[in-house]
Amino acid sequence: FLISIFHKADSGCNNSVTTPLVSLPPHEIFSSLQTLPLDGYFSIRDNGDAAKDFGNIHHFPPLAVLHPKTVSDISRTLKHIFEFGLGSELKVVARGHGHSLQGQAQAQGGLVINMESLQGPEIRVHNGEFPYVDVSGGELWINILHETLKYGLAPKSWTDYLHLTVGGTLSNAGISGQAFRHGPQINNIFQLEVVTGKGEVVTCSANRNADLFYGVLGGLGQFGIITRARISLEPAPKLVKWIRVLYSEFSIFTRDQEYLISLKNTFDYIEGFVIKNRTGILNNWRSSFDPKDPLQAGQFNSDGKTFYCLEMAKYFNPDEAEVMNQSVDQLLSELNYIPSTLFFSQVSYVEFLDRVHVSEKKLRAKGLWEVPHPWLNLLIPRRKIHDFVEQVFGNILKDTSNGPILIYPVNQTRWNSKTSLVTPEEDVFYLVAFLSSAVPFSTGSNSLEYIQTQNKRVLEFCSHAQLRVKQYLPHYSTQEEWQAHFGSRWEAFVERKKAYDPLALLAPGHRIFQKAM
Ligand code: FAD
């Protein structure tokens, strides 16, 4: 029946774009998908999860969900939608673990591809001079950690939370306390396998199909679906010394942070966060930090004041404890934190990396995990960070905050500028992450509306004060805003869209491209 309702523009050419003569009702689109010979299957009912994400703000029900078993399931489906011109009706999105914040992994009335059901070959570790692991795009980072550790190896760059998929973080960046040294996760990838918006399966790397490779890394799912990734590894430590110190002066805190990230021999992980109106530095859902002296830490009361916590970690093996301790003492002796606020903890490498999961379990048990999360993540040039902090913490978020606020610098010089990720144009910039949780049905300062208004005020201030801030995990409503976000790199982004997804089938939740190019 497809032939009777579509006009094929060029039936001889594989990549021909066909124009729909009539709009197809959803059930006919679904019927046409079901004619495809797949190893996996489509579901049309009980797809509630595909209309949800961690943000819990947007809920866009799809028409159907594809549960692919093989890469060719994804390729066949996309080819079918592309060649038969279903794209004007049926947008397609890859869904990793659904931990987006603003519906980025959803497609209203479209097709969601459940990447976690993709059964690639097993996670495969390759030892050698440049060790790496080959994984499926739907694999969770926590599984990769456990598998690579069997070989004494691990990826170099992480996110704070590991229950996210490879495709999900690589389409953004993957930033954590190791990024000052190794760059984000997208800088630690040797090769990708991608299914483009035309259904083609392409292997790409820095030397082969490099334009697609760099386009997809940080590309917000716009150019293709990552079905496999080859991730660079390093020898994994067994233990981690985990340290927190406090500052009352922001300028001293940042001076120390910037000093530490400028050193060659420094900590393996450097982050920081803001403490506002809190009793106890343990009062932070983001981590399972359990210092040697919990009483002292538990009694710490910020009492209306703002404090800044510098968080550092040093990796080591049991036989290296002495050298590690000397090195930590030496580094700490050069810092200017409040002397009575030095808190140590020692944990296994896995406990350290999987720290947020411990808190997740606690919050889930209290029903506090699946609340709305109006998060705001910003990348702020070093030269503007003081203006930002003065105005935002001094005026906009004066009284309270609704969750952890991370703040730490990274070295842009160690980041690859060829990927699609846009960052401020300065050698050092800060990640500032407002990880707010809203209380459902509240009308007060912890309500979704209140926090969203605060976020808007922060963004308006950045814009008026011309801080040249970039959003991380960006969210915009119009193409003009996206154009401003990408700045001088917008044209290249559009060209890549034309080349790899000309019908603009992919990842509609970002609202970057609404129609065929
Ligand atoms: P999804 O939400 O399923 O998808 C996200 C986007 O990626 C969508 O646009 C989707 O279409 C696209 N996508 C998914 N899979 C693929 C694929 N295979 N190919 C192409 N595109 C794909 N980020 C950091 O950088 N650092 C952190 O420390 C960090 N901590 C976090 C902690 C928590 C508790 C949460 C909820 C999020 C955190 N994030 C962090 C953000 C997180 O990295 C992103 O939200 C990421 O996209 C989530 O991965 P996911 O697998 O859930 O992706």
C-alpha cells in the first residue's frame, strides 16, 4: 500500500527522498513499520516509560517504541522511514537510560528506540599499549566499569553518576572531576559505529569519516544513533583517598581550584560545590561521602552563610599508600582552606565512582527520586566567574537552594575543539550545575515554578551582563536560540545535519530542526 500513497521522487536511487502525497494516520504508519523483518520488535502499548525522563517535567507519548536486538534493526527502520518519506509524520529518537532533563530522549507521536535492548557483542576489553573497550551504545557506564576492572583497567573520564548509557553521555559530553585532565568522555573515544538519519551504518574515527565522528560526539543525537563505541582505558587503581575542605571566601576557593588544575602532579579528581544554609556537610544527596570524623562534619552549620567545598580525590593501590599520603599532604599544604574543615575518607575505586547511586537508593526509598528536576548547567568563562557568583549567590539565590550546586574549573586546552560541544572561548572555564529537586504540589520556594523562575533569572542575568556563558545539556525553544548557542559553529552544525539527517528525523526533543533540510 505504500506505493499507492507515496510519490517516489527518484525510484532508481537508494537515497531518494520520497514525498508523502497524503498524511498517514498513525495506525497505518505503525502497520508499515511492522512489515519490516526485524530481530527485535515494536511495541505500541505500555510505552509509558518512553514518555518520561529524570527531569520529570515533559511527558510526550510516542506512537511506538522499537526494542532493537541488532544494529540492522535500527538501520532497517531508519532506512524505511527515510526512503518512504515517513519523516514528516514520524520523528525518531534514541533513548538511553532516560536521564535527560527536558524531554530530549522523547518524541511526541514518534518512534523511540530503546537502546538498552540492543544486544551487541559482549563488552570486549583489549589490552595493549593503548587499551580500549568496545561496547554497545546502550550500555550503562556502571557495567563498563565492572567489566574493565576484571582486566585491571577502566575508562579515564566519568560522569558523577554511572547509571547512564554511553550513547546518552557521548551525545552531550560527559563531564566530571577528571575532565580538567582528560577532557570530557567525548575526548576519550577512539571509534564509533553510527546509524545515520538515512539508515546507513557508518564506522567513524578521527581518521575515518572524521566529520561524522566529531559531529556525533556532543552532537545531541542530531546526526546519527551511536550503536557502538570504542573507549580509551587506563590502569585502574584499587583505592581512593577522598577529601573535602571548606572555604568562606569564594576568591580563595577558586584560586586553590585553579592552582590544583594547573599542576602536572595533582589530584586525580577535582570538583567543588556551594553550601548554603545547611547543617552538616553530609546533607547532600549527591554523594555518599562518609568522613573519618563524621561528628565534626555533621555538626558543621553554614548558618545562613555561604561556604564553598573543594572536593578532591587521589587514586592509589594498597602498596602505594605512603607515597600517596606524602603527595596529598604536600598538595594540601599549599591550599588556604579553613584549617578546622579538613575531612578525609578512604573508599574503593568502585565505591568512589558509584557514589551517587548510594544516594539514589536512599532517595528512591523515600519517594524523592522521581520528583521534577529543573536542573540548570552552565559553562562560565574564568574571567566572569566572580561576577556570576556575586550576583547569583548574593542576589538571585539569596535565601536557599533546592539541591547541590556544583562549581569547578576545567582546562579547555586539554579538550578537543573538533567535537560538536560548544564551550566558552577561554582556556579555563567553570562548570556550574544547579541540581535542583522540586517538591510536587508545593507552591513555595521549592516548587517547580519557583525554581524555573530562578533559573530564568540566572540566564537573564548572564545574558544582560554578557558573561558569554554556554549552557551544558542545553535546552532552548527556538532555532534562533540554538543558533546563538552554537555561534560561529552553527553553519557547520547545519551542514552536518544536511549530510547525515536531511529529513530531520532524529532527536526532535531538542527542537533544533523542525523540518527537512
Ligand atoms: P537519554 O536521556 O536516554 O538520552 C539523552 C540524549 O542522548 C537524547 O537526546 C537522546 O536522543 C540521545 N541519545 C541517547 N542514546 C543515544 C545513542 N545511542 N546515540 C545517539 N544519541 C543518543 N552529565 C555529565 O556530563 N556529568 C555528570 O556528572 C552528570 N551527572 C548526572 C547525574 C544524574 C543523577 C543525572 C540524572 C544526569 C547526569 N548527567 C551528567 C547528565 C547525563 O549525562 C545526561 O542527561 C545523559 O544524556 C543521560 O544519559 P541517558 O543514557 O539517560 O540518555
